[in-house]
Amino acid sequence: QVQLVESGGGSVQAGGSLRLSCAASGVTFGTNCMAWFRQAPGKERERVASIDSIGPMYADSVEGRFTISRDNAKISLYLQMNSLKPEDTAMYYCARGKGGYCYTSLLEYNYWGQGTQVTVSS
């Protein structure tokens, strides 16, 4: 059975760093799009970073601070988060795209993890 499991979340002070990990079981990432989404209370789930054969893509709000990557075995996805801000506080989810290219819409992703909480205090 295909599963994605996130880890690495926690509570940090503003300006701190965290590295999120997403491990796959039952399937490798292959050549499919992989992405990180986040959802804060009362807000819609949004894509913060994704990666495909073209390269990485970032939301304007995290550009220059976050870095998405995957391992050579294609079973792990990472999100290095630096210079964290209180507005980065959210539940973070990894997701596998339906195809080889990444899109913004949630409808383009068919596998999701359960999420890992990131809390950034002032």
C-alpha cells in the first residue's frame, strides 16, 4: 500500500531552521512531481514548494528561505526551512503528483502524507 510519512516538524523561535522529511513506502517517487504543501488554521492548503524534471518551484512567501530536494533512491523528499517566520506556522504535508510535472492545483496530486506540525514563535 502506498504511504507517505512526514517527520521533522517542531517548535522553533523566529529565525530558526527545521528540515522536514517525507518517506515513501509501497512506491518510489519515480519521475513524478513531488511537492510540499502547508495549511494554517482557517486558511486553505497551499503549495509551498515542488520539484520535477524542470527543477524546483517555490511560493513567493518562501522563496530564498526554503529548499526542496529528493534523495537519489527516490524514496525520500526533504524541505530545508531557514529563517523561519511566525507566518510559516502550519501543518506541512508532502504529496506525490499524478504525473511528471508539477502544478499548483491540489487536484493534480493523488498521494498525501498525514502532515507534520511546524510552529514558529516570535
